[in-house]
Amino acid sequence: MTEPPAAPGVAGAARIAGEVTISHRISIDRITENGMEFAAPFVLHNDSLHDFRLALDQRSIVVKARVVRCQVGELNDGVVIYRCDVEFVEPAPHAVRTIAEFLTVRNAPPPRVIDGDIS
């Protein structure tokens, strides 16, 4: 392991707070242009902000969202599953467009059969 370059810094008794982002899978139950509901094996604090990477069919987007509600949903063999609702915060126009297109395709009625033969 190489040593970090010598540079002035703070060490020792000084405490510096920081955060790290870790990707986790979530199970999305419902999505709208304004937010989504999902299940997760971890708790998110109400009013906290998070970035969500969403794979919507062939397109992926990243949206920032605020946690509106997160509470224990169920217990499965000692594992807690949390139910969370988030609202998107100032989503980029391309993200709104991608979600709208995804919803249009998913909510479209199945094609009707006009004429058909069976043998």
C-alpha cells in the first residue's frame, strides 16, 4: 500500500463527519411522475433526501427524492421489510419525460383483436 502524499491536513482529536452512498435493491410497487412506493430491507429516515437509480425498461434515470414515510411493513423469518413512500425533488425534464413514457406504455390497454381465424 502506498502512503498518501504529504499535505497539510487535520488529524488526531479533530472529528470530521461524512456520509457514504451505497447502492441497494428495492422493490418498487408503484411509480408516478411525482414519486414512488417501494419495499426495502432497510429503513430510510423521514424527510431525508436520496438519489434513486431507476431502470425503466430500456432506459435508466437518476432522480433525487425526499422520504415522505418509511415504516415497518412486515416481518419475514426475522427479516424486517420497510414500506416507504418518496416524492421526487425537482426532477430533470428528461427524467419526467422518461417516467411519463414508461407509464404510458405500461398503462396502455392490450391490443384488441379486430379479426382472427382459428383452425
